[in-house]
Amino acid sequence: MASLSLKSFTGHRQSTAEQLNFIYQAPPQRANFRRRRSSLRITAARSSPKLADRRLRVAVIGGGPAGGSAAETLAKGGIETVLIERKLDNCKPCGGAIPLCMVGEFNLPLDIIDRKVTKMKMISPSNIAVDIGQTLKEHEYIGMVRREVLDSFLRERAEKSGATVINGLFLKMDLPENWDSPYVLHYTEYDGRTGATGQKKTMEVDAVIGADGANSRVAKSINAGDYEYAIAFQERIKIPDEKMTYYENLAEMYVGDDVSPDFYGWVFPKCDHVAVGTGTVTHKGDIKQFQLATRNRARDKILGGKIIRVEAHPIPEHPRPRRASQRVALVGDAAGYVTKCSGEGIYFAAKSGRMCADAIVECSQNGKKMIDEGDLRKYLEKWDKTYWPTYKVLDVLQKVFYRSNPAREAFVEMCGDEYVQKMTFDSYLYKRVVPGNPLEDLKLAVNTIGSLVRANALRREIEKLNV
């Protein structure tokens, strides 16, 4: 077995045998300790030793927006960084919408953005369409990207910043025997010379960032716990040019039990095709049926189209019970950072990767010192403080408005309100929960109740007709 070691591991902090035994006990006792640890507040040790004759070594597992952003930040911050990604041409089944703030914040070139969406149609179960976007300013838009383009750009930028990018499949990691021992990563590297089977290798690092998606092997390695997940199913459809003109700067969202019992269906424009998809948590086995219904709802607008790619992937529904353990942290989908209601994850993946890397760079003094779990928890505390309100609001919206078709009818009707659109877009485009106007909020509450009442009345009338 080949072995890759990023310089010898040095730097030891004085610890008593009793302290080391408490942290690294036999497996059954250690498991109990880990369960209790979640209730403890762990702080960074001020005596963290300086590293002699080398830099801190960090491996980033996964090369999506989370991994690419983390690797770039680490490398720029003086950390010896390796990024491992299995599929360098990965096309994740993702709507591909990014907020305006991400373009500037992550310095994204405009040529990787396929479309600038300034109009949206929200379409109810009864096919009532509401136009959204009237409150957008001239310079505001929702960016539409292809994941294979965005992810590749972020990885290449990380490599230019000094990170080593490996085309490989992460298999597992051996946890440290002592508090300051290295993590030993096992992976298969595909270098184009060893054939399809690749070459088994190992690597020693000081810390690991798990950015390897909803099925994260890094999360499994640290017993991070399970979470509920959705299945996203998407087809890329090449439609005639005259029909593509309709979607030039327009995206559609369909709600209804037919397209998803707990989410929505979408038609998002890309460079020369549209992405048509849906998702569900509660009825995963029926996902193809929901996808067919989404296509049927958009049938007239995509007529004559040819399916050029079919994609499916799990999407987390809430954060994992544990997102940091010792010198391992989770970011992006691996941590569970996808919003309810909207299903947005790209920005939050990239942002969490950068925030985690920033914490490592700062606490290690640009790679000169060892880090510990307390340092990684600084990233988690900052993340939760910044984004918990956003996740909570969207969770409530999903529970209220995605529970039945009458509620969805009310939701679509509410989306026609100019005040709702302004609040929604301001929050989405700039990633903040915008404080509302008390009077307008009261009017919105009254209108929402009215919409729910009317929707239920409509359902009763339909049921009479069916009888």
C-alpha cells in the first residue's frame, strides 16, 4: 500500500496520563463520553503548542462549494491543504440558484452564471400563476449556475491559492490514538495511470473538514448522527430555441400534492436547457411519479424537448446532531445546511466552508499552532448565531403552507402581495432576516388568514362537485 505523509508530525503539549486516558479510553467508554460531550462547552486550550518546522495540515473531503471554499481559505491562510474529490466533473441534481450576495462575496465571475433571473412564476395546485419579481431593483437578480461549472471554478481557485487537489475517493479515517496524534486518511487515488481501480493510499493530517455531502463518510467516521433527508430528482431538458426564449430570465415553481407532498417542483433555466425537478422527504418511493407530474404541469412550455441528463441525490432536511468532534468539522450538506421550504444549499455550503476555514486559520495563527475542538466550535457558534433565524423562519413556513393543497393555494395567493415579495427577496438576495414594518406585518397576517379561509372554502366546493 502506498503512503503519502505531509511531513512528520511534531509538537506535543504536556498532559498527564490521567487526562489522556479520560479523552482516549477504550471504545465502549469512549462512546459514552462522546454522547455526554454534546452537553459540554469546550473551549480552546490557550496552551495549544506551536508546530515546529511545519504548518498545520488539513484535509478537505469533498470538492463542492463547501469544500472548494474551505480549501481556498485554508491555503490562503497559510495552512497546508489537501482537497480530495472523487468526481471532478460532478453534476449534482441541484436547481442551481444562487443569491446576488454570493456573486460579490465569493468574487464569482459573471461568465459562470448561465442566467440572471428577474422574474418568477409561483404556480398553485389549481394552476393559478402569480408573477414574482416586481420589487427587484434594476441591478438585482437570482443567478442560475450549473454545479459542474461552479464547483470546478471553486476547486481550481483553491488550487491556484496553494491547495493540493486530489482526484480520489475517501474511504475512511483512523482516529488519533492520543490527543495530538494525526488522523490517518484512507483513500483511492485516480491519477489516470493506474486504471479505473485507482491506487490505495493513506495520508496523515492534523484536522479534517467533511464537505462530502449528505452521505458523508467523514460524518460516519465521527458518529455525527443521522438526519432526515429528501430525494431530489432532476432532468435536464433541451427545448426548442423559441421555447427557451420564454425562460430567458424566468424561473417557475410548482406546488401541489401531485408534484410533491412536502416540497415543490421547479423549472429553472440554464445556458441552453432547462432543469426540471422535484423533491420529497415523506414519499421517496414515488419520486418518479412526482417528476412526471412536474413535467406534465410545464408540458406546453417544454413541448418538443429532449432529456439530456437525469440526476438524483439525497438532500438533508436539518443539521446533524454533531457537527464537530475533536479536530474534525462538518460543513455544507455533510453538516445538514439546507433550508426548509426553499431547499437552498449552495450559498450556505460555500459560506460554512469559508467560516470553518476562517476559524482554523485564526485559531492556528495561520497554521503555526495546533487546533482543538474548542476552535472548531467557534465556527459552529458563529454559524448558529448568524443563520439560525433564517432556518427557523423557513421551517415554520414549510410546516404552515406545504401541509395541504388548500394551504398551498393560500401560499401562492400570499406571494402576490408586494410587501411579501419585497421581504422575501431582500432576505434571499442578501441572506438576512429582514425586520418588517409592524403595520404591514399585521395586514399580512390578516390577509394570510383570509387566504387560508378562502382556500378551504374552495376545497369544500370542489368536494361538493365531485359528490
